[in-house]
Amino acid sequence: MTVPREMPEKWPRVRVRGGPEEERRVRANAREYNEKFQYASNCIKTSKYNIVTFLPVNLFEQFQEVANTYFLFLLILQLIPQISSLSWFTTIVPLVLVLTITAVKDATDDYFRHKSDNQVNNRESQVLIGGVLRQEQWMNVRVGDIIKLENNQFVAADLLLLSSSEPHGLCYIETAELDGETNMKVRQAIPVTAELGDTSKLARFDGEVVCEPPNNKLDKFGGTLYWKENKYPLSNQNMLLRGCVLRNTEWCFGLVIFAGPDTKLMQNSGRTKFKRTSIDRLMNTLVLWIFGFLVCMGVILAIGNAIWEHEVGVCFQIYLPWDEGVHSAFFSGFLSFWSYIIILNTVVPISLYVSVEVIRLGHSYFINWDKKMYCAKRRTPAEAWTTTLNEELGQVEYIFSDKTGTLTQNIMVFSKCSVNGHSYGDVQDVLGHKAELGERPEPVNFSFNPLADPRFQFWDPSLLEAVKLGDPHVHEFFRLLSLCHTVMSEEKSEGELLYKAQSPDEGALVTAARNFGFVFRFRTPKTITVHELGQAITYQLLAILDFNNIRKRMSVIVRCPEGKIRLYCKGADTILLERLHPVNQDLTSVTADHLNEYAAEGLRTLVLAYKDLEESYYRDWSERLRWAGSASEAREDRLARLYDEVEHDMMDRSCSPARKDTVFYGERVNEPGVIPDSFSGPATGVQQFQADCSVPACLWKLLLSPQHGEHAGERVWRCRGGQRQQYHRVSVSGAVQDSPGVGSAGSSAHPACWEHHCCFLGHGIHHADLVSGAVRDGGRSRGEKSLKRLGSGGGESTRLGVEMLGISAL
């Protein structure tokens, strides 16, 4: 392989065993070269013991229990003839019994870990060896191997995507095993390797990857591919992580970068640790107190023995002599102390530990047999993987929850929008007046558009009229929605489009643009084609500024057919409003009012903006972007600064204000399998709960205190980063309606409701004084406390809001 001159040489060629790994070098199809670095194999191990280590390690863990240590100490005392009044057999039998039962339980748990490890390690993958694809077990895969994956297969290791069956090296993956997200995500090979689709070309591929060392950051990856005297930057978009599943892609090839314990999945799992529950700690504390009581009793009896021997016993030495070696009453009392410790050993309840272990084992079977924990939809029962932490399920005091996908179904519906200060989306009756709550007029007719999605519904015809009349602001609004995204389009048949979105937000917005006449048809790495009111227009895609949790926005830079370069941006309102040019404060104020109005209805909000870029500025900026993308150090920081530069003062070069438009879209409340009986107005996009909905019923059981029924009395907190009014609406929508034995939701007279608390936590969130909400009784609050306002870093957009899940208090 020819290495380019700029390839860094500061990293050691051979990795020292056990030493820290600063950078990783991987050469494709070169096992001998890669073995010099002594990288980990692809064999994983999540078990705690093996045949050799089980006995010593398990005994060490068990003797961390105070009672076990006490009885071992007692056994040692009973082996001393001068102080032992009981046979050592009476202590060793119960001790061995307890240790044996616990060891069998731990061995059973670890056996299933070994079984799971063997099952995973013995899975097979197709590995390219000597130009031929061979079936190899996962444990035999090595760093630098090229693997072929087929549809619905698990990814065997952390791979650099080289090519796939899809055009332009695209592939689709499901990352539920990593982050719980069920939405498919798109990954793409770099263009230089996307053409390596057959084994003969891949067998000749000898590129070398220099990248970051193993770490647990699932959303970040930085590296560089050196091949044919050129270097190509690599990012997380080019990686397939272990634990992902290949979906909707016939096949793909990948280069193994991290294997086995070095993969990001295993880096996040950590080692299997010995865990002690709150019951274990409580029993240890009780045993210590009991042992202290036993010592006090022994001291008192020993003192009494010494006094008696000194005053009375000394007179009977002729026919009741002291034992051999005892020459004083004090020493006799000292020996008596240990004898009493042995005699009174039954005060320490060793049988309690046996009872707890048996209860844990039985409880695990009850969990497996519980019909209420059976998921009929997937035909999956609950399964207790361990018997160690079962009782902790009933000891949870605080529950922290997000909203999207937990309290909601994570199904987005385009509901309202504000364009150029005009609001669209209010439901109107036949006379053009705003419809009352619960009224359902006919939805807008999209029959003029043969590519419209028949499932999409919108109730305000004025927005469609604005599109047909050629309103330039509305056209630019939907043009932005059809261009600024990462959605992939698949045309199954003529006119039948299927959008594959990484998030339901993007899917809802692109579908809305599609129905209003701006149909996203397909994309390539360099172009995006949109049918605008029936006319096919292709935009040259110059750059994509990716979304992440820090930026909270994404942008695309495109070249329009007339040659103009334009940046389209969408993101959180708190981020984008401060990046718009302040020349038009009136429009900004109107847009902010619409934001607050619709957020109060429970709608998620998004702000859109665009600006034109001069040709000379873009050429300079893109050159700096190219150098930043190929940098080996601080690549992400350099890219972030360039993104921030171009996304400021969103206005064109003629000093006219940037167009800012706001879109609002609803999120359905989480209740799988239950059809809501009514809407709180179609424009709100938030559905009401039925009486038997599982989410509100679960919340009531968690929130109500034990004195009001058999409920947990737990504190439920929701972490948020969006608008405050939106979360109020969702909390109210998550309330129980006419629950048996409980007052109606939203009633301030309910005997148990949670006072609403809110605070914003800055970077010092780990210092938070999380105080539970007060329980009201007849409108009176007992022990009501508010949270501290913490942290001073960052603005409102960088702070994390934490709210108590309110019911009637909201």
C-alpha cells in the first residue's frame, strides 16, 4: 500500500500489551499487520465466573455479608477447646447450607450468561479471506477483516461501511439494541469505496484507517481512510455498530474497526459487578446491631463471671480448680466472654439469609408467570434474568422519564404552521369560523396532487389556497421542508412513494410538503429532486450540516437551478430565533406569539429559516470545511465553528431580512391498541385518553401515596428541553378519566394531586436537590417545597428543564 506523505507517523507501530491505546490503525485484508497491535478478538464475555475462579470469587462475594463473616469467625472460635462449649458441627452445617444455596443460585445466573455468550460468539458471518467469502464464527472475526452482511442480520462488530446493494452505498439499520430507537437510520459509505461491490475488488482493497481509540460514545466517531495516496474523512454516518440490525438492504460489506470488548456496545455495558440491594444493606446493618447487642451481653456476663470467680470461686479451688492455663479471675472472665459469644450465637439470624434467597428465587418465577406483564401484541412474557435485584423493583422512589416515545407514541402529525406572520391550521366550520372543540369538518381535498399521501389530513383549506395562488412565502416554506432533511424515498410502484425517515419529525414534515405539492422524489449524494406543483426540479446538494443534541438544528446548502446558492435551516425555536437578523422585529414578535400559543396546546414547535450565500463566500467557506473535515485533531470542534459561522444572521447579502417560518406538529399520546374517543381539536395534534388507557393508569398508581390506596407513592419527574406550555398540555392529557375509586382528572378537589414544580438545571444538574412534590389533602399542601434553581452556564436553550408530572395541579 502506498501511504500519502501527510499520513501521521506519531503513533507506535506496535501496541504494548496492556498499555493505553491513543490511536487505532487498521489495514484492510492484512491480518498479520493488524496482529502486531494485539487488538482484542471478537469474542465477548459477560459472565462473572469460570470453573477455576467460581469458588474463590463467589466465596469472597458471599463473605461480604456480615452474617456470613460472623459465623465464620464463630466457627473459628468453636475450634478452640478452652472456650468452646458447643460442637463446631452446629455452626458449620447452617453456614455451609447458606453458602451452598447462594452459590447454586449465583452459578445458575452465571450459567445463563455463559449460554448467552456462547450463543452470540458462535453466530456465523461471511468473512472475506483470500478473495473468497467463508463462513466464520463471530469469535474468529479479527480487526481488519471485511465482512458481508445480509438483510435482517445482526452486525458482528463495529464496521466501517464500504459498499452496499443500495445506490450510492446507502444502507438502513435498526439500533434498538443500542439506544432503544425503533426508527430506521441511514448509513452511507464514502463515495470512493461505494463502488467496491464485488469480492474481487474488495480483495484488492488495502486502505488503512487511522481513528480514535475504543470508547463508549455511540453517536461520535472520528477517523481518516488512507488509500491510493489520498485521505478521506470518516464520521459516525459511515459506521455500523455491533448490536445494530441491517434492514431493507439486500447486502453490504464492512471493514472491522473495533471487535469484541472494544466495540461501543461492550464499552457501554461494563463489567458484571457484584450488586448489593437495599435489603442486603439493611440486613447487614441489623446484623451489626444484633452483634453489638451480643457483645454487650457477653461483656456483662464476662464481668459477672470475673467478679464471681474473684469473690466466690476462689474459695472452691480445692475441688473446682480452674482450667489449665487459667491463673486469675480476670483471665477466666476473658475466656467466658468468648464462650458466651458461642452459646448465644442464635441471636444472629442466619436463617434470615436463607429465607431471603428462597424468596428471591420464588419472586423471579412469579415475575415470569405474571399475566399482567405479558405482552399480547408480541407474545412475550416477562423474564427475570437475575434473582439478585428483584426486591429493588418495589424500592424505587424516583422515576425520571422523558416524553417522546414514553408518555407518547412518538407519532408526529403536521398540525399547524405560521408563515410570514399568518397562522394556518385552525379548524373552521362551513361558514369560515373557528370550529368548537370536538367538531370535525371535512379535511382538505388533495385530489389535485396524484402523489399525495392518502393518510395525511389537514383541516384548514386556506393554506392550500395560498399554495395554489402562488404565495412566494408559502412556496418557500414547503420548499424548505422538502429539501432540508435526511429522508430517503423509495418508489414501490408508479406514484407510490415510501419515505424512510430517521425520526418521525422529519417524516411528518416531508409528508406535509408532499401533500401540498412539493414532493420529495429522490436524492443522490450530490442532488435532491423535488416535484414542485408537478414540475421536476433538481437542486445540487453542496453541504449537509448535521443535527445533533448540542446544535439542535440542521441545515442544507443547495444550488438552485438558476445558480443561486441558498442555505436552508430548521431547528429549535430557542436556537434559531436568536440567529435571525434583528431587522424585522415585528415579524419575530408575531412568530414568537404563535410559538407560545401552539406550545400551550401541546404541539411541538420548529423554526425554519433560509438565507442566500454569495459565490465567493461559499467557495472560501467550503474550502475551510474540507480542511476541517480531514483534520486528525479537534475535527468536531472545527466543524462546529464553521457551522455556527454560516448559520448566523440568516439574511441575504442585499441586507434584506431572512425569511423565518414556524411549523408546529402534534405528537400522539402513547396508548398502543386503544383508539381515542375524542380529540381536543384536530389542530392541537394531542389526543385525549380513554378511561382504560395504560399510561395514565400507570401514572396514578405511581403517584398516589399508600394511604390513598395500594399504590406506590413514588415521585415521577419528567426531564424536558422543549417549551414549558407543551409539557403542561401533555401532562394534563396524561390524566385518568373517571378512574374507579379516583376523582376525575383535572379536578382540583381530588384528595391526592401533585403540586407542580419547575426548575431549570444548568451544567450542575448532578448537584440538584430533588425534592418530592407535596401531596394535597382537601386543597391543603403538606410539606410543600420547591426545587432550587441551579447552574449559571448557558442560556435558556442549553438548560434542562425538570418538571413534576402534574395532574390536577396543572
